[in-house]
Amino acid sequence: MEKEIKDIEGLFFEEIKDVKNLRELEEIKIKYLGKKGKIQFLLSHLKKCKKEEKPLFGKLVNDLKEEISEQIKKVFSFIHDIEEKSKLEREEIDINLPGRLKNIGNLHPVTKMMDRMIDVLVGMGFSIQKGPDLESDYYNFEALNFESDHPARDMQDTFYITEDLLLRTHTSNVQVRVMEKFSPPIRVIASGRCFRNENVSSRSHVFFHQVEGFYIDKDVSFSSLFSTMDEFWDKVFNYKIKTRYRPSYFPFVEPGMEGDIECIICKGKGCKICKNSGWLEIFGAGMIHPNVLKYGNIDPEKYNGYAFGLGIERLAMLYYGIEDIRIFTENDFRFLNQI
Ligand code: FA5
């Protein structure tokens, strides 16, 4: 038995000195210390020894087991250090490699246009108010001088939620809400989403955005509405664009008008977007009807005012040269990344 122990010890030291990597070391570990390894083999042989020999041989086997474990540990940390070092040496850092580009979010072109319009109007002295998307028939129509059976209600096809609740068809719903809260002088803008049950086409959608503006004070003149609009266009576009104002009808203004901008896309020659007219209708405006002031608890004998409502998508189409309004809501990254 003693000879067998010595032989195994000799063999172990023979083999361990040739180990080149951790995989080979693991194989040796299993060969000597594993469940079916050589130490286990010696321990099973102990049973066959004479009783008086057992303590001595038992100690020898245990000493050998400890010696082998110790040796394996040392060789392990030695090889491990070498492997780590050479791995680091192999890992070269190429500082010329370009960094990984991250996708950076961006504001939607309609939001950009809306922010631009708001910035300009705030710079002209208007302050910001908000109104709800889900609106009562009262603020969207009745308080704006649309009688319940008024044919002008058909001008704006409406999504009704209940008999009295609807998705607002225009940002003019904010007018009487603001009048109820503040006294003149009032110089306010309100922007947001509007909804109309219309056929979708290249220039009209079922939902779109408007910016509403109105000014109520003593002796507000119709000509100040024109000068405000002209100043607004100059500041939004940063160059002189061609505009034209046409008489029009809205129950909540008198007189009323609509404003067009020369189609920037075809330069007034006529295209699909401007329906070959060379112009794109962008806004409605006029002098606030006395009845509307009354609904807002403002005395029309003392005060008057103007109001306008601008379509943001149509303006964004002209500003960015976009030919179809539908593209704003298609979430196509190829389009969004361009702007
Ligand atoms: C109105 O909505 C009035 N509230 C505007 C107004 C305000 C008049 C204050 C007088 C005083 P109109 O329906 O014309 O008016 O819409 C105004 C603008 O919103 C249009 O010129 C257009 O630019 C935009 N617009 C209207 N309908 C759509 C639609 N379906 N899709 C995209 N833009 C639209």
C-alpha cells in the first residue's frame, strides 16, 4: 500500500509539471481527486489493510490528498494569472473606431410648427390658455352663436359622444371659456387637437391641430386684425409670403373672413395640394360677434374684439414642403427623420 501511495504521488508530480492550461489542470484534478479518482481508489483499498496498518496508511492517503489539492491550487492561480495577462495583452483598443450612434428622439413636425407659431404669438403679446378636447355642445357651438338647428353646424361634421358631449371641432371652444374667467383686455391664444367627421384627403384629416387667437378690448379695429396677421406671417416664415383675405361666414364673427397663403409647393402655379388654385386656405378670422361676447359676460356696448383660428398641419405642409397631410400621422420614420 505504501508503494502504491508513493507511485501515485510520483505520477501526479510528473503529470502536473506538464500542464499547459486550466482545462488540462481540471482533467488532472478529476483524475486524482474526483469520485472515481486515484485518492478514492486508495481509500477503498484501506478497507483491505490489516487493522493495525489502517491508521498509518489512512494518514498517508490523507496527507497525499492534501498535498495534491494544495498543488492544484497553486498551479491554478499561476496559470490563471498568465491567461488573464495574455488576454489583456490581446485586447487592443482601437480609439479610431467611431462610437455607436444612438437613435435620438425628435419633435414631430406638427409640434415644431405649433411651437413656432406659439412662440411668435407670445412674442406679440398673447398669453396661453387651454381648452378641452372633449367638449360640451354649449362651448363648441351654442355659446359661439350656433343655434341648435343652425345650418352652419353642418359646416363642421361632428363626432358626438353623447347628445351633449362631442370631440371639439375647432379651438374656438376656448373663446367663451376664457371670457368667463377673465375681463378685458384679453389677448389669448389656445392650441390643440380638433376632430371632424370628414373625408380624409391630401389636405384634410379627421383630426388636425389649430391655434386660436383672440383679442378683446375697447375699440379693437378690423384693421388691427390684418396687421396682426401680417406681422405673424412675416415672423413665422422669416420672409414675405403672399397672403390673401376673402370674406367668409362663421356664426361667431361679424364680419368674417378666410385667409389663404400662396402655395409654396407650386409657387402659386397650381398643384394637388392647393387644388390647382395656387392658394391654400390656412385660417378663419373676424370680429367677435356681439352675441358671443354676451355669452362670455362681456358687454358688447363697451368692448369688441377679433379672433382667428389657424390650421397647423396646412401651415406645416407649406413650411416643410409636404404634399400630403396623411403623412403626419403615418409614423413613417423615413419621413420623420427628414425633418
Ligand atoms: C374654424 O375652425 C374656425 N373656428 C376658425 C375661426 C376662428 C374663424 C376664429 C373665425 C374666428 P375652419 O373650419 O375654416 O374655421 O378651420 C380653420 C382652419 O383649420 C382651416 O383654414 C384649415 O387650415 C384648418 N382645417 C380645418 N379643417 C381641417 C381638416 N379637416 N384637416 C386639416 N386642417 C383643417
